[in-house]
Amino acid sequence: MTGSSTQENNNGALADAPLEGQRVLLILGGGIAAYKCLELIRRLKERGARVRCVMTDAAAQFVTPLSVASLSGEKVYDALFDLTDEAEMGHIQLSRDADLLVVAPATADLMARMAHGLANDLATTLLLATDAPVMVVPAMNVRMWTHGATQRNVAQLLSDGIEVVGPDEGDMACGEFGPGRMAEPDVIAAAIEMRLARLEQGQPLKGRRALVTSGPTHEPIDPVRYLANRSSGKQGHAIAVALAALGADTHLIAGPTQQSDPFGVHVTHVETARDMLEACEAALPVDVAVCAAAVADWRVDQQADQKIKKGNEAAPSLALSENPDILASLSARKSDRPSLMIGFAAETEQVIDHAKAKLARKGCDWIVANDVAPETGIMGGDHNQVHLISAAACEAWPVLSKAAVARKLADRIATHFQNGL
């Protein structure tokens, strides 16, 4: 396997390819959720992975092999006894030529056959013959999922070291509601990325606890209005994913964002700065805290109980009170201060000077400084350019995707602890 990379696309911009060189064998089971695998293939290809696909006979009833082949750019395999394929590579080699096998949708029948070691078609033969890690993504009717037999089979798969992603709860094609929906393609792709990162990099942060704050806070003015900022939460969420990928037990405190909850991360949703501070304090003790949230500095002194109406009088004045400083509060704690405190400095001018002053003022260990002037497109965008500042150094990083910034920061954190600092 090769490492994750950041490469230039045709427009000269930096494109993130965290799965560059990785080989995923996707086994499609028979279920209506198979249509989601078309988008999953696209997401994996965007990340740089090579995706080969195996389809069960039942899967072909829901999506066509032509669609799967067109998106993957690879031949689709479906027959156990195909003399041409046997001569070319063999069905055993197909499973061993992959870094990860993913079964999606994993039906109740397919998981039952996996749990009992059956090998009566190409899919189950590959799964039994492989020495690569396996991930299953269940999808089925809620009653099938909750049935004792299915739960016994899932327990067996988990004990065999197979990772299970999902299922989600929600409306189903059969008209019922409950657990059994297949996880969304973005979530599955993130889980695959995390599993492969752990295989490649190991888990240097295993046994460590991490706390990450992300997104904006909303400070209510009245029941329908609030003070906020333009933070999307993309950078903070990416940092939580990167830390979890290196094995950290990661707790994400998320303000109001449009970002999905990251796979493999414990998430607490909050609204205001005071909520966020309370959630952070409840999550202690941790080894490292990364305060990436863009917390509102001010809140309205007296929130109106009813919507403030516009009338003929002058616009109402808002008396403001200062919000708690989460970074400074956590940095100043005595018995349970994180051993590594990292803050973010989003500035529109004199970025480095302001960040160095913030480092001294807040009492933290590192500051990640970035220029968020409107023309940079960083607020809400997908890329970032930062300086990593400590008391001893100021290091300039190139323009990277926010996911790449997160991985680079997570690597630095892992090195910090490996060096016993």
C-alpha cells in the first residue's frame, strides 16, 4: 500500500487523494440499497482508490454490471467458474489483490453465509479465501436486522475481526421505519479511508483521548435570530476524523453545521459558546484538545422571549456580553488540563503577529493560524493554508485540502506524544 497524497488537478489546484494507490474490492449484495454503491464507487475513485467490483446474482437485479463497470473503470466479476478469469488471475488472487474487501449492501443472507464460512458463490468464496481485512455495510428490513439470528451472525463477524458500518435508522423501501438502512456513501467512504489509514500508519494515538471543537456557535437574539459567523465546520470535523484514524478515542463538540457526524467519532452537538464550554469540560480528561471552532466572542445580554418586531421606531440596540473563552479556560485548568492544547487563529490581517499574540494570551501550546480574509475563500471552502506556531517555531504549510491539513496536524500530534513531549 502507498501513503495518502495531495496532488495537483488539471486546474493546478491541490486535489486531495487520501486513497491514492489503495485497492478496494467491493462486493455488492442483493438489495435495493445496491444503488448507493454507484455513488460509493464514485466517492472512492475521487479519493484515488482503485475499485474492483464483484456482484452477486441478486445484486444484478437492482443495478446493472454495465453501470458498475462504467463507474469503476474495471471489469465486473460475478461467476465462480469462469475459465477465462481462472486462466488470467484466479478467483483466489482476486481477493488477495486487495487492501480491503467491502461488502455493501450486506444482506442478512450474505452475512449469515459469511458467519458460517460458506463458499457457494464467487462473493463468499472470495471472502473465505482472503487474508485482507473485511468491512460489511448491512442493509435489510428492520425486523430482519433485529432478529436474533441476524444479531448472532453480526456478533460472530465482529469476533472474527470484521468491521461493521451501520446500519442507519430511517424510512425503508418496504415502508417500515427503524434500523436497517444502509449507511450513506460519504459515511462508508470515510470509514474505508479510516480503516486503510489505520492499516497503513498503525495506531500511534491508540490509548490517547482527543477533544476537538468544530463549527460556529449560534448566540440567540430572539426565538428566530442569532449572532454567528461563517464557519462551516469542515476543518474541525476533518481533524476529528484524522485523530480517530490514528487510533485516538476522539470526542467532537460540534456547533451548528451542515457537516455529517464523522464515522468512528463520539459527537456532542451544541449551540452556544456556553454550551460548548460545558461540553468540553464534561469530556475531560483528554490528552490533546484542538479548539478549531469559531466561537462567537459575544452574546446578547438579554435574549428576547418573542420575535423582535420591526416598527416605525429606530432599530433596537443590542447590549452584548462577552462569551467564555474556551481555549483560555481549558489551557488554564490545573488538575485536568490537556497535556497538548491547540488553538486556531482565524485572522484577516497580520496573521502571524496576531497568532503569536494569541498563543501567549491564551496559554495554549500550539496555534494553527490561517488567513480568512474574504478573498481567500477559506471560510466555507475546501482548502486551507496555515502556519503552525509554537513558542519555539513558526512553520508555514502549503495550500492543502482541509482533510490534508487535518492529517498533517494529526501526524504532528502523534509525533509529539511519541517523542514523549
